[in-house]
Amino acid sequence: MFFAGCIIAIPIFGFIRRYSEAFVLVGVVLIEVVILVSNRWRCPLTAVAARYTDDRRDNFDIYLPEWLARHNKLIFGLLFLGGVLFIFGRWAGWLS
């Protein structure tokens, strides 16, 4: 929920021209991306959650609907990319 909130807040901060806050959130999300990449695109906490259940559905370790859990990297990745492009466009003056 924390990172989803960060991803949603990035374009909001860009819209109200609070770029330093938006760039901090971009950095926070990029740290999470580095962690995911270094762990073969799996959350390190998934292994911890797996010790407590035999359930291995896509959403066994997060509180999301199964369809969203299955596609969360694509969905949130596109939202993140769109937010980053938006704040850079506003910051650079390409978008008014």
C-alpha cells in the first residue's frame, strides 16, 4: 500500500508543482525497483509469507484482488512511468 500511495502521489505533487516531494517519491520507488530486480522481480517478503501458508495464488501474500496481484508490476509500472513523465514534463516546462 505504501508504494502504491507513492506512485499515485507522484503526479499529484507534479500537478501542484511540488517537484522536490515528487522527486523524493520517485527515488523511494526506484529503491524498491532495485530491490525487486536484485531479487528476480519478487518481493523479499514473499518468502517470509510463504513459510506460513501453502497457498501460492498470486495474491497469497498481499491484500489485492487476484487479477491485480497477477498484473501489479505492469499496472503500477505504467502508472509510475506515466507519473514520472508527467512531473518531468511539468518541471521542464513542456506541460503547463
